[in-house]
Amino acid sequence: MALFDISDVIEVAMRIEENGAAFYRHAARVVPNKEVKAIFTRLADDEIKHRETFAKFREAVEPVPPPEGYDGEYAAYLHSYVDHALVFKTKDVEARISGIGDEAAALDFAIQRELDSILYYREIADLLHPDRRTVVEKIIAEERGHFRTLMNLKSHFAE
């Protein structure tokens, strides 16, 4: 049985990317190390590109109307869920940044968020109708690409 529609998953993915971009932009403003600032700025830009890619995925699927009592109720629920329960939690941005002082820590943090995202999408795929899982695989591929980029950056700083 499918509990979610793919349009819901894409909406969540887009919100995760928005939250990630906001986190990285905030981190770039508050960390003192210029190289770490540059990494966070690049990561924020990457998150925006991911969001745009996911928006194209959303345009390509026929959404199922959400079960809501008033306009926007379901979307508000999804946004609240993402903001407070998933990968980039808005309430603890400051706490997460405080432990990041160098390139390696910044990259480790970002790598872990990408892995968390991949795990989330792997789990949510089981809650979708089988013919809608292809889009989730595309989202995972995007996240894996970001993961590889981060790992390449990390190896650069390890040299």
C-alpha cells in the first residue's frame, strides 16, 4: 500500500534543499575560517541547484490532490515536518555550527547530511507505489552526486 504520493516526496525533498541552503548560508556568515566560508557558500549554491532539479521532477509527475480540510493544510504539515524532524532542523542551526571550526569538520557535517538524506529517501521509497519510485531513485542519484563532490573536496583538504 502506498502511504505517500511521489509529489509529496518531491515537495519534502525541495524543502530539505531549501533548509540546507539556509543552513549553509548562515554557516558561511558565522564561521571565521575563509576556506570554510567558501565551502559553505558552495554547498548553499549546490542545495539551490538541487531544489531546482527537484522542482523539474515535480513538474513531470501528476500530483494526487492532498487530503486537506482547508487550502494549504497539507503543505503546511509537510513543511513543518521537514523543518522540525528531518535532515536540516531549523531549531538547532546554531548548535550545529558551533562545533564546526575547520574544513574537515565542515565537510564531515555536510557529508553526514547527504548520507542522512539518502537514507531518508531509501526508507520513504518503500511507502510509495512501485511505479512512482523511479523519481526517488533520481533524487537519490542527485544526493549521491553531492556526496561524491563532498568526498572529493574532503580528499583535497586531506592532502
